Amino acid sequence: MKIHPSSVLMLAVASFTTRRALVKAFASNSVTSSTASSDDAKAPTEEVDVSSNPLLDQAGLPRFSTIDPENLTPAVKHLLAKIDTDFTALESELSSASPYDDVLPKVEQIQFPLGYVWGIAGHLNGVKNGEELRGAYELNQPSV
């Protein structure tokens, strides 16, 4: 059975759009509940400085010695917001005749930074597990 590339693209876009809607719904509920129950949670309107976050420096190898558990939540929130913005921009650029081979690299570029950060978080959770890191990991896992 041969699957037409445009069918795969439609499924990928539909899947991502559905996931994005679920993430938005979950994030709006979890921000409200986590702000009340956790001192580490940032208020949704509070500006977070991401320029010095070592998880967002993806120019080379991860700087494991400078990564702290409190870096994870701001990085994930920043990247989820960026994914939402970038994917919305991509959706507006797409036409029904957009070839699969042109769209897939753009989707991969959009999602790569979050995968990089979550890969580091998963590695650290496996090799340097502690109460603070485990809490940050569990807090962010539903959003990712």
C-alpha cells in the first residue's frame, strides 16, 4: 500500500494542532493550580530571563556543570511558547500544495530545541537524580 505524502503531512499537522490545543488547555489549568501549590512556579505574567539559561545554549555540547534544576521550567515554558508561535507562523505559510519534503524539515527545526532540552533533562534525571530535579522533571513532563 502506498501512502501519498500529502496524507502524511495532513496527519502530522492535525496531530500537532491537537497536541498544541491539549498543551494549551493543560498549561492554563496547571499554571493556576501549580502557582497556588508550588513556590517554584512562576506566575504566567512574570517575565523570565532566558538569556542566561544554560539549557537554551544549544550551540555545542550541553554545559552540564552549569545546569541547575531551576533552569528546567523556564526553558520548557519559553520553548513551548516559541513552538506555538513558530508553528502558527508555519501554518499560515502552508498551502494545500506544500510538498511534504519542504514542510518536514521546518517542523523538525521548530521542535528540535525542546527535544534537546528534554533530552538533557531526561539524562540528568537518570544519572543525577535528586528531589529538586525530580520535582522539576515531573512538573514539566505533562507539558512536553
